[in-house]
Amino acid sequence: MPRTTVVKGEVSMQDLTEVLKEKKILMGISGANAVWQSVETIGKLRDYGAAVYIVMTANAAKFVSPITFQRASNHKVELDMWDQPMAMDAAHKPLAKIIDFVLVAPATANIISKMSNGTADDMLTTTLLSIDKPIFIAPCMNPIMYKNPIIQENITRLRKYPEHFCFIEPQEQSKKGKILSPDQIVDAIAKHFITAE
């Protein structure tokens, strides 16, 4: 798996459908101002035949209601590990077992840092730790935060495991930290799998 997915040009609709049809995708949504964009990304993934399952952070739910994502994905949104106390010791396992890959978009500095350090303190981070499938990460933060040496160290640590983590971000250094458009994110995922064949 390449360390970073770079978007160049567009993928054909046929390629997108072939790559994404009947795929089960876990979409992790953390709390950034681009949360609304994830609704459109979900729609595009479903248009190409994928099933999308959502896990949100509490901060993400402050930007956009989980109900919006439930309607967009047609699946119950996972938010709180303690929603079902009778199954709390295994609440994260079903999704981890059925999905083909993960897309974390938007991925904040906070969620990237938690992933880098193996933190499992909410539904999303616990689920991510239990998954052995590819995880695509679409960073979303202001440029100064992105350039912070601690954040860069965390990103570098994740990139040391290219078979597991793949960053989807602009090629231009000046635009690092700005999340790509839904079309570009979907294209980047498709290109990754086409290139890997």
C-alpha cells in the first residue's frame, strides 16, 4: 500500500463501480468543520454500490446530527460504546469483522494522534484498533496545526505501516491539512485498489 494516495485526474465510472460495488465500508467521522462534507461522500460511495457503516465521535455529532448520517447511509450510526450495556464488551466487534476497509474523513489532529498512539477511549478509536483492514485517512485541520511537529511525528508513525494506513490528501505541500472533495476521496480509494491489482 502506498504511503500517501495522491489524486491525479479522474477514475472512470466503470472503474469506480468495479472497485466499490458490494464493498462494506466503515466510515469514521471525527469533529471538524468539514463533517457536513462526509454526508456527500457517503452518497457517492453508495452510488457506486458500496454499503457504508458510520461510527462518529461525540465532537462530530455536535457539527451534524447522527440522524443525518443514518439517513445518508441507511444504517444505524454507532456513537456511544455504552448504548448497549449488555454487549458492551463486544460492541465494536461486529463492524470490525464485516467491513472491507475503513475511511476516516474528516480525520482531525486529535483522531490522528489517538490512532498513532493506540488510544481507545471512544467507539471510533476502539473500533479502529480492532480492525486489520486498510484504513484510509483524510486529514482535516488548519495548516499551522498540520505543520505542528507533534502532529507530523504522529502522521510519520502511521506511515511506517503502509499496509494498514494510507493518507488521502492534496499533493501540494501548501494545501496539506485541507480535506479533499468527496469526488477526490472516492477517486483516491479506487486508484489505490486499481494500482494494487
